[in-house]
Amino acid sequence: MPQNYYCLVAGLPNITIDDTKLSYGAADFLSDMEEYVGKDNFKYFKLFKYKIDNENLFKTMIKHSHDFIQGGVYSQEEIDEAIEEPVNVAEYIQEFITEYHDDEFDKDVDKKRLTQLYYDFILKSKNEFVREWFEMELNFKNIFSALNCRKHELPIEGELIEFNHVSEAITKSSSRDFGLSAEYPYIDQLLSIFEIEDLLQREKAIDMLKWNWLDEGTFFNYFTVEKLISYYIKLQMIERWINLDPETGKEMFEKLIKDLESGYEFPEDFKGKK
């Protein structure tokens, strides 16, 4: 039987994606979860923190000057030690570091390889809700990469994170929906969102689609850990938009245009200030 957190969930402040300030941020929430949900369930929250570790690890390994991003699982010292000897870190990080030090490793695809290993690791999670969230998130990224490639008449190969039959269908299908709409109803919504010319409105529409998915996915799990995970994801979404001040928005827009012409990844600036 799943453990229920009646008092925790009942005491959570109401939030919406359009909130302009938060009295209870994602970091505070995560700190409370570490104390209240126990080790077995907190490990699911840690999966989100690994994204920060990935950024710190990659920039450190390629000796890129950067400010260490707080909020990951590992400290800068722990990452430095892992690079020298890949132990005491998540299995996928150990694997990446070992591969990276191999003379035959393709340094041109190293960041993509790290992302691939990260999602492979996450999709082995025992929690179905967590697996489905990360799979959906990666499906979104792959579909938008493919749509951008189509728009600019560029090859899709090499632009996707290959991990399931969705990425396989994208590379093989020439139909508008890649032949996936029957299995994934949100595909049609993504196609409509892609047609939005204003890039900020487009990104907001993507977040709204994710927000609704979270609501639907926790409708029958209202007091479980899944509801708490959903709330944490929503807090991160809100904070990202709050941190997008006008100057950051201008920089994000300019970089986004550049990336759409070459790399098809949203810039780090739009993920929010750390």
C-alpha cells in the first residue's frame, strides 16, 4: 500500500502557474521533504536534483569556467573527487566519467551522452509516475527538435535523445504527427503549440500542458508521494517564470533564435537563475 501524507498535502499553499511570488519555494519544500517523506521516497526527488549535477559535472570536466550551481545532490568537492575516481556517485555519472576518460570517446557528443545516460538511469525508477513524467518530458524535447528540423529542412539524425519507440518513430515517419497521436494524445497539442510564433507564449503553453498533465496524473493519488512530487515540479515551473526578468527575457530570446538556427536547445538562462 502506498504511504499517504494527509497533513503534508493538506497544508500545502495553493499555487498557480501565473503566480508572481512564492512564500514557499522549491528549495524550502525540498528541505522539508527530506525530513518528512523518508529515504525511500526522497530518492525520487533527488532524480530532479541530478539535472544540476549534470551541468556542474559537464562544465567541470571540460574545464569550462563557471559558477558552481547550488541545489544538486553533490558538492563541487564531491564532483571533483568523482572525476578523479568515479565512486560514491550515481551509477550513470560513474559510467559517463569512465567513458569520457576513454581515448575512443567522442568528445563532440559528450553532453548528449550524459543526457542519454541520465534518462536511462531515471527510467529505471520504481515509481511509475516519475518514469512517466520524465518520459513525457523527453518526448516533448525530441518532438520539438524534430519539428524544428523539419521546419529548417535539416536532418533529424543526431538531434534526438534516443530512448524509446517515440524517438524511433520520429526518425522513420513522415506523417505530421509521426504516427503517434493515437497513443499520445498530447502530440496534437504539441503540434498546435509549435505553431505559436511568440516564443515566450509558446514556452508558457508547453508548461501549461505539463501542468495539466501533472493534475491529471495525481487526480487519484491526492495524498501520496506522487502529489508531493507534482507540487515540487510546479514550484520549479513557477520559480523559472518569476526569475525571468525583462533583461533575462531579452537575452533568452536572442539566444533562443540563435539556438533554433543551429542547436535546437533552449538556453540555460531560461531555466531560471540559481
